[in-house]
Amino acid sequence: MNLVSTKWLNSNLNKVKIKAGIAAGLFKYVHKGDIVHIDFITTPPYNTKAKITRIIPIVDPKIGRMIAEIDLDNHNFLLQDGTKALITIYPS
């Protein structure tokens, strides 16, 4: 999976929404509830596992891919708006 970015949910710093681009050819293999491993590009390094919470099956014209959204807790406040990450999806 490619680099993705984070967005805060409703200005709540405790929760972030991760948006991952999905290539059209991989779309049929990715489903809501699939487990993902996320490696954030931060200092100190941070990684975690989570589940896909939403799939948007329309190609986003800005990135040319469909979107998988992942809601994540941000207890350590390490994740900021625009933080980049590498995501590995484990299809079910």
C-alpha cells in the first residue's frame, strides 16, 4: 500500500482518521473489517494494527485511487494532521 495521511476527527486530538489509497486492481481484495498494519513515519517510530472502518469505492481525483479509512486512537498525540504512513493490508 502507498503512503497515506492522517486527519483529526472533529478537532478531537484523541482520534484520527487514516486515509489509504487503494489501486483499482486491488479493490476487490480489500474489505471493511480487514486488519491493517500501519508504520507511521514519525520520530520516535510508531506502528500499530487496526481494522478498516470504511471503503469509499469512488476514485479520488486528487490521488487517482479509491480510499480505505481507518479510525485510530491517538493516545500518545504522536500523530498530527498530515502524518504519513505505510500500510499493509491483510485481506480476510
